[in-house]
Amino acid sequence: MVPDVSPVKPTLLVGLGNPGAQYDRTRHNIGFEVVDTLSQRWGVACTPQKKFQGAYGEGFATGCGKVRLLKPSTFMNQSGQSIRSVLDWYKLAPEQVLIIYDDMDLPLGRLRLRLSGSAGGHNGMKSAIAHLGTQQFPRLRVGIGTPRRGDRKAETVSHVLGKFAPDEAGLVRDILALCVETVECGLRDGVAKAMSLYNNRDLAAPDMEVQMEVQTGEGRAV
């Protein structure tokens, strides 16, 4: 039997974050911001859906076909419940999901798209893997950088739950735009193609050649 070599093209795009005004636009909610940006670009409104425990919307992205967007409202460490409910309702497979979330081990201006992998210490991804029963689903990690000074362990919570600095606003806009490009490429041409085109882009150093990094893990985003 000839193995199926069709490219992986997600149809459900999930942004991870925490609900509530106090968490709005924080580093930990960059996944929500990416989904909000996609929602605006495609004209796909996300509205609260009790059965999905989150804000959900579906529609069509130009050149990409039908898409579904989800922002779980369960708080980060229970994100998997919301994702699982959408998969069960629409009979979707885990590989049809692309989860977008923050990564403290990537600097601001970088992203990393993968077809599978561990949670890397990220509580939202731990929940997703537990409820999906597999690590075999695409994910887009968006760099938020490390604390600027002091002891990293002591400052991790305040860093990820803090807002981006005013001098980072332009770079945040650029990375959101890059995330849109990356996602749309993955929807059209497959995740592997998008990985080859976008994983080594560095918006913080656009004039420098970014060398291929030796991968030793999936990061340790909180």
C-alpha cells in the first residue's frame, strides 16, 4: 500500500490565552491576538459558544477554503477541554488542529511552526495533549522573549502575564502579520511548506541572515 503523503492542512485554528480584561494584550495571550487578527482579516466573527467553552467562529479564508477559529475561555490550563469539544462536535482529527501559543524560549520577532512535539512546559499545551490523547498535531509557537533582567524563575509569571513594552509595539504588529502569512501558507500549501519558509525569519534582525538552529526540544514556554 502506498503511504498517504498528502500535506497536513489544518482547518481548526486555536489561539491559547486567558479570558478577562486583566489578561488582554498580555504576552501569554498572544495566541488570542493571532486569532483576533485572522478573524478580522477573513471576516470570521468569533462569538461565545457555551457548548465549546470558548469563542468560536467559522467561515472562509480567501484562497484557503473553510476555516474554524477558537479561543478557549476555560483559562490556559484547561484549554484542552474546549479544543476536544470542537473536535468531537465536528468529527475532526487532531492533525486538523493548529494551536497557536506563546513561547518564552523564542525571542520576540521569531516564530516556530511544527507538525508535532511535546508541551515543553506550557500549561495550555499540556492540557491540549492530554485531551487530544496525542502530540501529533501542528502548533505555532510565537516568541515573547525572556524577562529583561533579574532572576528568570522569579520573574517568569510577571513577564508572561505582563503587557508588551511600548517600544515593542511595532515588532508585535509585525509578528502578528508574519503569523497571518505563516498560517495562510500552511492552509494553502501545507504545514511542512510553511515551516520551510517561515521558521528562520527574524523580524528583530531583518538585515541579518538567520542561521539554521540545532533543535534540542520544543522549548519551555510557561
